[in-house]
Amino acid sequence: MKRFLMLVLTGVLIFSMVACGGGASSGGDSSSDESNGPSGKKVSLLTPYLSSVTTNQMVEEMKAGMEAQGMVVTVVDTKGDFAQLASRIEDTVSSKADAIVLVSADPTQVATQLQSAFDAGIPVFGCDSGFVDGMMVNATSDNAAMGEMITKYLFDDLMGGKGTVIALTHRPHPGVAKRCTAFDTILKDYPDIKLITEQHIEVPGPIENSRKVMENLILSNSGKDSITAVWCAWDEPAIGATQALQDAGRNEVMVVGVDGNSQAVEMINQGTNLKATVAQNFEGMAEIVVTEMTKLFNGEEITKGEQYAPATIITKE
């Protein structure tokens, strides 16, 4: 009897060990599946400029691409407020997001907050932003090359190397700053082109703001041909400036921009003051971020640093 009971107890013990072992193995596999790949990963897209047509386009493209991969996406817009942007990055780090994307914003202005993300092991990407050590990838255009492209087209093809120019800028934006630097450098090689003034355009509301700025500049430069051209660091100021010039009947003033904004392209083709823009590949930028983030979540190697989407100049068809 004792022998029989011992055999039964031994059998129960062995069965229990096998069952527990099988359960542990199954649970381990499930946990591993949940931790790998992009599905379920929490991603925050943060920008101070969602009101911008092109920034909004990039955000929507990335959101759609990430959600198609099963990621859970949160969009944060601080409406031009960089202090609020810094605060929201801190919130995102505290909530333990799996990744952060900084869209159309200078990372040096939120360096302390980004460092907290780096320290927490949260990968940070940029889309049309700058790149700092610690970030994974910034998908952008070669802004210096675009600035050079539109400036030389304006100075050589439109102005013939002489005349006066007004610059509408927003240097806090890292991409815009690079275009402005290209403008500054090239201007030095054209002694017969005079810079009347450079004006900072506020964001949000760049179209309205540039329109008001241009209206004032028209009043202070009222003589016919007193302004040859207006160089705009992106398309929304070019649209606002063109509207002001049309209203004032100053059809002789030429305007150029950068971005390939659909409204700007339409105005170019309508034969308005707006003569050219450089079309950025915003869809391509968004695709780069989604692709590289997916690779990272899949445990694949990525190439860190700036990655460029190609740009092309657009003039009247």
C-alpha cells in the first residue's frame, strides 16, 4: 500500500512539474512576442507648427504609416510655444513612450528635455527638424541646397543679377535657418543686388502675418520698381506677400518661396507675383521616419543621422 501511494505521489509531482514548465514556456513566448516589432508601440509626434500646411501633411502621413504598422500614435501641437513643447516632451518621457518624433522644430531649443528621453532609452526621431547627438534619424531636405537653388534662380533668372530684394524669414526653424544662411552667403556675390530689409514672420499664422508685413513694406517702398523681388524662406510667407502685392497693384514685384505648397503652386501657374518654389518631398520624409522606426522596433540596424528626401524647383507650367 505504501509502495502504491508513493508511486501515485511521484506521478502527480512529475505531472505538476511538466504542467508548470509548459505554462512558463507558453507565457515566455507570449511576452517575447509582445515586446518585439512595432505593433502596440506608443509613439508621440510633437510639433509647435501643426497649423502649417506642410507640417500637418507630414504628421498625417507619419500617423497613417505608423498606425498601419499597429503603432499607437499621439499628436501634440503646442501652437508655436517652445516652452510648452519642452513641457510636453517631459510628459511624454514620464509616460514612458516607446518613441518620440520631433516635427519641424529645432532640437537644440529642447535639448534638456531630449536628453531626458535619451537617458530613459526612448528613441527620438526628427522630421523636417535638426539633428543632435543622441537622436536616431532626422528626415529632411537638404535645406542648404534648396536655399541655394531658389536664391540663384531668383538672382540670375528672374532679377538678372541686379535690383532690390526683401527677405521674409523665420530663423528659429532649423531648416529655414539653413536656407537663410545660403541666401546670406550668395547675396555677398551679387554687389548689384541690395537687401532692403529682412523681416521675421510669426508662426502660427504666417500667411496673415506676412501679408501685414508686406503691406507695411509696400507703404515704405511706394515707388514703382522700388522693390524688385521678395525672397521667402518658405511658401506661406510667399503666399501672404503675393496677396498684399496683388491688392496694391504691384505686379512688377517677383516673389519666390520654398516647400511646394499646393496653394503656392496654383498661384505660380495662375501667373501671379509668385514665380517659383522648391518642392520638398514631405511624403518622402514621413516615409523615411516610418521605415526607420519600424526597422528599429524590429531589431534591425538603422543608419543614424540626417537622411534627405530629394527636392525639385517648380516654375509656371
